[in-house]
Amino acid sequence: MNEQSELLAAMRAQTEAARQLVAALQEKTKADLENAKAVNRLVDYLCDSEGGESEAAGSGNYLSGKPR
């Protein structure tokens, strides 16, 4: 029975570690999203400050999916 108790304790510890990892990854994802929004605002500001006539270095979209 002692071996089963040790296994159960190890599984509980692993489950808690996985839960903490998921929470940390959720926070990182939120931070990455806020960073992407800030980058898009900066690019918009820089394009607007140049009169909006400048072309982007590459074709495509901002991180938000907005066309350049």
C-alpha cells in the first residue's frame, strides 16, 4: 500500500505542476497579445507621422491581421 500512496502523491504533484504550467502559459499568451497590440499601435503611429504615404517594407498584415 505504501507504493500506491507514493504513486498517488507523485501523480498529484505532477498534476499540480501541469496546472501551474498552464497558468503560466496563459499569462504569457496574454502578455504576447498585449505586446502585439502595442507593436501595431506603434506601427500605426509611425505610418501616420509620415503622412501615411510610406509603404511598408514588406507586404502583408500587422500582427492583428489588419492590412498594412
